Amino acid sequence: MITREDCGRRDETDELAALREWFTLPDGVVYLDGNSLGPVSRGVRRRVDEVLDGEWATGLVRSWNSAGWMTMPTRLGDQVAPLIGARPGEVLVADSLTILLAKLIGGALALRPERHVVLTDARNFHSDLYIARAMAARAGHPVEVRAIDRSALADELGPEVALVVLTHVDFRTGEMLDLVGITAAVHACGALLLWDLAHSAGAVPLDVTAANVDFAAGCGYKYLNAGPGSPAFLYVRRSWQGVLENPLPGWLGHARPFGFESTYETAPGVRAFLTSSPPVLALAAMEGALEVFRHVTLEQLRAKSLALTDLFIGLVEERLAGEFEIVTPREHDRRASQVSLRHPESDAIVRALIERGVIGDFRDPDISRFGFAPLYLRYVDVFDAVEQMVAVIEGEEYRDARVVVRDPVT
């Protein structure tokens, strides 16, 4: 039987233990929702204060030049690039994830006008489905969006497919897809591939260069800890730059934005995918959030992530046998950094756990999600979380939580 003392000894030898001090975490809380919103770090506080007090308050409008505000989208893109295996000049930070997906989908469809099908996963995040359909309807030629069971992808690929849009990690189950193999299969039929890395970046090692990925995008507020509603990032492989067009052009994507020209000439490189003014305070938060990643390798993060999730799965099986269906894959090469449990009372169970200081989240219809961010989670946190789960189940506290009105954000 695994004891809390066993977990404490693992924390004492954890090479990432000191990184927890970077983050503000409330006393008495086990935070297992970093796959939805990461906590604030000292890097964020320092950088935002620096912009507020030292750049905006003092420099005023001059800071667009003196503080380099205008170059933040590409500068931060180069900081995100190593986290996904991209090269300098291939990543841009701007807009929300859905807006960046719209730009990439619209541009990709224009590259394959002779093809009329977009394939996506029927279990994809809903916003990805919405924007894929919306951009297909605006493609200028008939395009059908087929939401398929991803296990049938190989059978669906053919000469009519223009683009495949997939999420690397399933947001409900935490299953991680084969980035390299799927990319190769899509390219073999002449189609393009767009990966959504929202639940991957900052949690699992990625190498979009080695995988020959065409395009990708991801958000900043999950494992990158850049704050609620933080800007997203976009990746365009260098060979597509100057070829892929931004379907939402704006003045900052112009080659000479301060020439104020009435005709559009696209900027070189990844800057072509800028549209409007950068949100400086939000970008400052991301810049601060990325600082902690300079002190750790993705391989170290991955090793601890797997150890934490292995521990959680083992404890759930040991202490709560038969209570939950573990829907996250056991295989390490198919598991990202979350564990999802199925139970008919998952919604109420999550609410009861939150009352006890264990914060996870719920996804319809019956999934309890728990994220394991190795930058700040301890092994004793995992043990304590399962202890509270045992109390909720054995005391049937979820029955009381049933009657609570569900919060609008779950």
C-alpha cells in the first residue's frame, strides 16, 4: 500500500521541487486544474508590474518603441518555439486560439482549391468544430467538413481531402495522438494538417519540426500559466511562410504598418499572421509565465508528469476499486498530463471535492478531469487528493452536491 510518507520521500528527491516556489497556490488547496487554467507565477507578477510601472506609466506611448511592445508577438513566439520543437521565426503569439485556428484553416483551404473535404475529429473541442465549419463555408468554393471517429482517419484520407484538423490531446480523456505517424499519413494523401496543441504545450515534449507539421496553434492559459484568456500561439512551418495567406489581414500584418497604405502588402515571415495591435499587458503576463521554463527541460517535465499520473491511477485503483472507470490511456505514449475518470455522478463528485479543497473539473456527460502540472504539484498532493476522493465517495457527499446549481463555468 502506498503511504503519504512514501510520497513525501519522493518529494524530497524530486529535482523539480524548487519550481513550486515560483507559483502562488492557496493554503489548503490541491490544484488539479492546471490543464484548464494555470496558477499565477512570480514571473508574471514581476513582468506585469514592470510594464505597468516602468513602461506604461513612465514611458507612455513612447514604450511602443523604447520597450519593444510592437515586437512582442514575434519575440514571445521565439520563446514558445522551443516548447513545441519549432525554429525561431516560426511562432507568433497573438489573438485567441479560435481566431488563430480561423486564420490557419482559411489560409490552408486556399492552398488546396481543387479539394473539397476537411476532416476533423467528432470528439474535437467544440470551438474547433465551429470554426472549421465557419471557415469552410467562406472558402470561396464548396467545402464539406466531415467530423469522423478518429480511429477511421486512415480510411477517410483520399484525394478529395484538403485539410485535417486534429487536437493532439483529447480534452476529455487526456489521450495523446501520434503526432508523427498521423502527420505522415495525412501528407501521404496530399492533404495538409493543422494540430491544436492546447493540451500539449508545456506539458509534453513536442517536435513539430521533426514531425514535419504544417501548421499548429495552442493557448497560453493552461500549462503555460499565462493567465485567464491569455493570447494564443500560432505555428507556420517556414516552408509555408510567404505561401500561406492570412484570411484576416490587418494593419500590423502589413509589410509597412506605419506607411498607412490603402492597399495591402503582406509582411514577411510569420508576422504576416498579425492582424491588430498586440495586447501588451496580456503578452507581458505570458512573457513572465514563460520564465520558469528556462529552468527545466521538457524531458524532466514529462518524467514527473508520468510519475504523478501513474501514482494517481495506482491510488484510485487501490483505494477506490470499482468506483470509477479510468478513461485515460494507461500506456505512457498515449497519455498526456491529465487523468479522466468516468462516473455517473462526476459533476457532483467534482463539486464535493472542490468543497474539500481539491480542484478539478467536470466535462459532460460524466467525466471528472484532473490535471497534473509537474512544475508545481507534489506527490503528497496526489495522495491527499485521493484521500479526499475516498471521503467523498464513502460518505456519499456527492449526493448533497447534486442539489447545488451548476456554475456557468465548469
